[in-house]
Amino acid sequence: MTSSVEILTDPAIAKYREHYVALEAQLPGGEHDWVTSLRDQAMSVALRTGLPTRRIESWKYTDLRPIHRAEFFAVVASEVTGAMLEPYKLDDAFVAVFVDGCYAPVLSRLEDVPKGLEFSSLADALRSGEKGLLEGLGNVVTLETPGFAALNTALMQDGGVCRIADNVSVEKPIQFIFVSTENSSAELHLRNLIVAGVNSKATVMQSFVSLGASSGFSDVVTEAVLGQGANLRHVTHQDQSATAWHIGLIAARVGRDAHFDSFVLSSGARLARNEIRLRLDGEGADCSLNGIAMVRDRQHCDNTTDVDHAISHCHSSQIYKNILDDRAHTVFQGRVHVAPDAQKTDAHQMNRNLLLSRNAQADCKPELIIHADDVKCSHGATVGDLDQEALFYLQSRGIDPETARNMMVHAFAAELLEALPEDSIRPYLENAMSLWLKNLTSAEEAA
């Protein structure tokens, strides 16, 4: 009998199959049967389902063929110093640094971690073979869902594992910094696991940055499990090189009376996709998903969300804003699913797009799938350019055209930043946004 593996014809997935066979014994945890079984199962799913194409509805606006055609090479050792990373580190935070996909304890800042907070690198946890360290791994993502979750599970190399014990409140943010070194062209399969115990509270930030030009591919999956009453705030800052590729997925399961708060600022990579898939799993569960994409030149940024209201009395809110210059392209796909028994659901989503160039393109597809009748659900979208009357007013007060435009763009995005708690993360993101604005083309060129 011919197996599905033997009749495989997709060259992209066939390449990964060969890659997996060659590296299987070298991947972290290869000496433990349960790790190997998890990887084998995931690779089997990847071979069966293949990689996403534009024929799949949730991927129709994002063409991955350039990634499949690109050539990626093994990581070449490159020296990274603490001084090089200082601009990317949060003040007063616990920081774990990963350089070209590998944990770098010397560059990290994890002293005086409070009792009840446990951190380890994924590679170390896999090598240890202790299932308790990785409880929840592979239990949140759905491998059959079109995307890179199955491939990531098979090839996962390293990442952060963060566990917050029951009734523990971590006051300082926890930051994972994933650094791509200059001229890096590596393909990295990064996996993170966050487990927030009953009535716990924590903030986790993931920063993806490049030290100079790099053309690598980052495939990132983050799983989060929130116990009853847990409060987890998750922030993503993606500012990789404009020649890099980034595909990220956050999958979370939110328990009874728990709250998941997500914020994404994406301004890097030639092609970036930030996907969030949530399941509100207990009554009173709540999530807030906000994000800003700032793109220029021919950058492509896709923000896709999928919120599953699986039970009654849950709330979700989504606000995503996109700022586009030159020939940039953004995508927002927001799906809300309300199960038949999920009465008293309250779900809202909004996407706003600001076009700074006539050549920019913004695609928006909000979607509500409602199977219950006692709900409050809404969605909306706007696409427009700068208010010319407001721009003229600022210029009439002596403000030059470029500064006036930057003020208005900043005001457009500032609403979401101002809603963030007043800790070290807000000025970090404000500075990142200001740096992006400084590099906008002149107002005269865009006119």
C-alpha cells in the first residue's frame, strides 16, 4: 500500500520532510520517546495537510511562495554584546535573550526571579525529558489548522517556557528578546509556552529585532494557558530587518473569569503575519486584542485573529489599526465564532486603516459567525487618508508639512498606546513608533 508520504508531490513540504529526517536525532529532546512521538505526529500532520496557499480562505491575502523559493542557511556564529542589546531591553524587567534562535543566558537578565515564577529555555526543557516542565505544550494549538503550527511542532528548536504559579502576581514584565544577527539567513522554528496559574497575574513581552540586515525566516508559535481568574498581558513587538520573513501564531486557552490582554506592534520584515487564536473556555472569560501595523515600501503585514466564544457570559474586544506608506500592503482578518450555547456573549471588533500613499493597499475582512440569539456582536472597518483640512490647519499655524503629517499619524495610533498600563512597555513602544515616523517619506513626495 502506498503511504501519503510516498505520494507527496508538494516540493515545499517535501523539502521539510527531508530536513526533518536529516535533523531528527539532533533536535532537542530526541533522546526521549515522548518528544520524538510528538514531533513525528506533528510531521505526519504537516505532510498530510501541506503548507497554506492562497486557495485557503484564511491565507488568501498572503502569498507565501517567495518564502518557499528563498534559500536559508545554517546559523553562523556571530558575536553579540550586551551593549548591542541595551536599546531593546525593557527597564526594570526580567529579560531572556535568544540569539539566532538559541538561548543566551550570559546576555539575559534573570536575577532575583520571585518565588512562583519559573523560566527555562525550551531546548533545555526538552533535553531534560521532564514532562512537568512542558505541561501544556501542544495542547492549545490545533495542528490541522492551516498554517505552520504542525511544522513548528516537528522542528521546534528553542524558545521560552514561562510558568506562573497559582495566586502569584509578577510585578515586573517578563521579556523574551529574539535577535537576528547581521547577515543572518537562518530559518528558525521558535516555540514558547506560557502557563498562568489560578488567580495569577503577569506581563510577557516578545521582541523580535535584527542587528543589521538579515534575510532569515522566523516561524514562531506561542501557546498560553490561563487558569481560572488568571490575568495575562501579552505584548509583541516585531521590528525585524526589512528583508526578513516572520510568521507568528499565538494560541491561547482562557479559563473561567480569566483575562487575556494582547497588544501587537508590527513594523518590520518584508512579509509578516501575526495570528492570534483564542478559545474562551469558561464563563466570565475576557480578552482584549489590540494592534498597530506600520509599513512602508513594499512591506506586507497580515494581522489575523480568531476568537472562539465556546461558552456563555464571555467578552471579547478587538481594535487593529494600520498605517501604510509607499506600496505597502496590510491585511486584517478578524473572525468571531459564537457557539450555540454561548448566550450573553459580548464581542466587538474594529479595523481602521490610514493610507499615506495612493499606491498602498489595505484588505479587511471582519467576520461574525453567530449560533446564539442572546448576544451583542458588532464589527466595522474604515479606510482613508489624512484629513486635509486638519493638515492645512496645522500648516497655517506655522508647522511644516512633514511635521504636521507626523503629528496626525502619531495621533491616529496614540489612542491604542495610551490605553496601555503605565509601565516600561509603553515608552518602549512609543519610542519604536517615533523612530518609524522619522523615516517616513516627505509629505511632498506622498502628495
